[in-house]
Amino acid sequence: MSDHLQNPKLDDHPGSNTEKDPGDWVSADDPITGAQASYLTTLCEEAGEEPPPEGLTKAEASLRIDELKTKLGRD
């Protein structure tokens, strides 16, 4: 009997738990982190957009970062 366990680190198509919608994060409503704020500000400058508004949550910042990365071709 072969009870071979698959190593998820070697899987080309890892399970769905590797990426979660930011709205589903436990910390989604927490305030934006310093690292997020810095990166988001840099991306806004590079994209020629207004700086991020005050009061963003972690989830909102993450979504905006993803949008700007796509706009700038950094997927």
C-alpha cells in the first residue's frame, strides 16, 4: 500500500488557501500598515495619481496596491 503524502511546497497548483480575498482577512478592518502606506504612496506617485486617502484599512490598501501594480504592469 502506498500512502505517499504530497508535499504542498512542490505543487505547481497549490490549494486555495494560498491567496485570500482581502475582505476575508481577519485583520481586514485594521488600519493600513506603515509598509502598505509607504508602498501605496510610491505606487501612486509612479502612476501619476493622487496620494492615498487617510483612514484606509489593510484590505482597502491591499486592493488599491493590486490595482496600481496592474496599471503599472507589475503583476
